[in-house]
Amino acid sequence: MEILWKSLKAYLKHLRLLGLEEIPIQAPLFEPQDELERLLAQVQKCKSCALHKTRKRPVLGEGNPKALLMFIGEAPGAEEDEQGRPFVGKAGELLTRMIKAMGLNREEFYITNLIKCRPPNNRNPKPEEIEACKPFLLKQLEIIKPKLLCTLGSFAAQSLLGVQEKISSLRGKVLKWQGIILIPTFHPAFLLRNPSYKKFAWEDLKRLMAEYRRLKAEKPQAPPQC
Ligand code: SF4
């Protein structure tokens, strides 16, 4: 250790003689993808609520780690629990079709859920489970920094906005959460059970796409390469 210290001292002295007054030290910068992978490792070890006992695979989320738009559902279902991916069951297929109907691909966005482990028999998440898991969602929002949120179903909108209203009264509006535009709509699983509500979801998605295109047009473009 002493030899190492002496060599370092000699090297710094040498740099000083060469006229170097200070050495800039830059904190390491992490890409959002790396940060999300670290978060996934934490979620996989998490035992903060009882759902860790019954889950097969926790589901953090997937998609563009620098997405402008983030979809937030409620909780993984049976298929998601098997695959460790969000929205891959029947409700996920409907969400993918809805995104395609808007002329876009789901890979362009980031998709996640309010809680990361499947509640048994797809029951509603309990308030204590939502509270225990919320830091993971907040961290995802901090990493990805979306400009636009679309919450699916009552729970994600209620949890972020701190309100108790049901999705039927929250939807149809353009809201804000911490300066980010938030458009709530019905959960695709609800739409599968109640197809007559699809027309309302479609209205919400049209509103969402109008905001998305506006924000995309505003995004600063990279300068042309000379
Ligand atoms: Fe942890 Fe969230 Fe899973 Fe509960 S639901 S065990 S808080 S990751």
C-alpha cells in the first residue's frame, strides 16, 4: 500500500512539474438502461410486501428507457408473472393493438405497472402493497423522465394524484403530476370485459396522441453532423 501511495505521489509531482494544477474528477454517468437494470435487481430481491411470497417473477417494466410517454397499469397478471414482462396477456394484446391503431409501436414507449408483483388470483392491489411498491415506480419516473403519462385503470391515477375518484370520473381530462402531463384512461382488462367502453378509451388515446405528437415536435433535434 505504501509503495502504491509513493508512486502516486511521485506521479502527481511529475504532473505538477509539467504545469498541471488540478485533475478534473467526473462523477460516473449512468445510462438510463443501466439504472433500470440495477432497479430490476432490487425488485427481484424485494420482500417489502407479502406479494413476494406468491409471485413467480416480478415485473419491472420494458420499453424505451428514454421514452417521452410512459404507460402505467396496475399489477402483473398470470402471463406477466410467468414471463417477467408487462402487458403480455390478453390485456397486453389489446394495449398493443390500441397503440398500433394510433400508427405507433409499443417499443417507442415505456410500459410498467403500479406494483411489480402479481396479486394472487388477480385481485386488486391492497393499499399497503401500493405504498410499499411506490418507490420503485417513482425511481422509474426519475430515471426515464417521461414528459407524458398514461395511467390505465383507477389505481395508478389514484396513487399518483393522491385522490380517491374512480377512473370513470378521472378520465376524459388532461391532468398534471409534478409538471408531467397525465392522461388517465380505462385499463385494457376492463375494456375486454366491457367493450362498450372502448369508444371512451379511444377518445382518451386520441387526446394522448395529440399531446405526444406536440411534445415530440418540441423535442430539440440533434445538430446536423458536419
Ligand atoms: Fe416488493 Fe413491490 Fe413486489 Fe411488494 S409488490 S414485494 S413492494 S416489488
